[in-house]
Amino acid sequence: MGVALVTGASRGIGAAIARGLAEDGLEVGVNYRADRAGAERIVKEIDDAGGRAVPLQADLSQPGAEKQLFDELDKELGPAHVLVNNAGTRADGLSPKLEDDDWDQVLATNLSAAFRTTRRALRGMLRARHGRIVNIASVVGSARANPGQANYAASKAGLVALTKTVAAEVARRSVTVNAVAPGFVETELTDGVGRELLRAVPARRPGSPEEIAACVRFLASDQASYVTGALLTVDGGLTA
């Protein structure tokens, strides 16, 4: 038994991860920015299945929001043993026309927020000499360009570099830090993008949120105690 915090967990990949970790016996903080109804629905699904979860609102693109989030998690469930940085956003556009606001918002949500939640979670993990951090990256940030997503790709590439560096810093304290890089997965976030990528996928189908969640569940488990600083690509062979 332990406590997991999943950011951006009101739908899609985050919701699947929250449900999966609950199935593995963890109590789950279901973070959301604006979709309270979605978060409450996931919490109810977990509770109905015999688990325990709580909805936790925080806009993690805002500096300082992570303090409120972790304080509420500590009060409701206790300190996080597992952190999954899944919260993400898109604001697509070709680089010559990409506005500063679109660049800043994507980097703030996808990268800076993950750094701040990681920094906060590590306090308790290092003291406990145990912890699991899993970052949800993307193949467009590590292996394959997708025109129109310079800001998204930069944020995810930064997330991979953050993963590897922090992993090396905290490995001696039995805290692992890994990343999962999905390819084309059918969610609301990918609606209307990536169809050209789908045609190039050897598996000839998109991935499901549950398939990404399965990889996160492994990396969050005791069986993955010697896996750290890794990037697990889950893309149906797209970048093979």
C-alpha cells in the first residue's frame, strides 16, 4: 500500500494510469486543472472498484501551485510514494508563426510543472529512501519530428533530459526516475493531429491509454527497482 499522485488525470492517459495504479493497491490523488467532473468520475470508478482516490485541483503551469497540491495530498492520503507527471497541453503552429504565449504555456505546463512537482515530491522520497517518478514524454521529443509542434517537442525533449539527470542524482536513495514516450495514442489531446504518423506505424493502429498505463505501472512497481534514467518508447514500432 502506498500513495500515488497522477497529474492531469481527469481523462485519457492520466485517467488510465490512475485507475491502473489503484488496481495495484495504491491510493491515488487525481489531479486536474479545470475538468472537475472528469476527475470526480475517475475517483468514483476507483472507489467503486474497492480502491481509494481523491480529486485534487491545481493548475500546475502556475509557480507555487505544486505546494497547494502536495499539501492537500498529504492531508487527504499522505506523502506520495509514486509521482506520475502526465499533465500536458498543446498549442500547435509552424515555428515562423508560433506566438510567444503558445510557446510559454506549453513549456510551463509540460516541463516546468514537472520539474516543480518532482522537486516537491523528492523531499519525502529521499527521506524515506524510496520513491518512483514517471514522466510522460513523447516520441516527438525524442525520436521523430512532427511539424507544427516545436513547442511541444521542445517541452518533451526537456522532460527526457530532466528525467535522466534527476535519476542520476537520486539513485543512491532508492528513488527511480523514468520516462515513457508514447507514439500516437487516441485521446482528446491527440484529436486532429498525427494521422500522418498513424499511417507510418508498423502496428497499423493507434495505442490505447491502457497500454501506456501498463508501462507506467511496471515502472512504479518494486519489480522495476533497478530501472532508472530509462526512456520506454511505446509507439507500435513507429520509431523502430
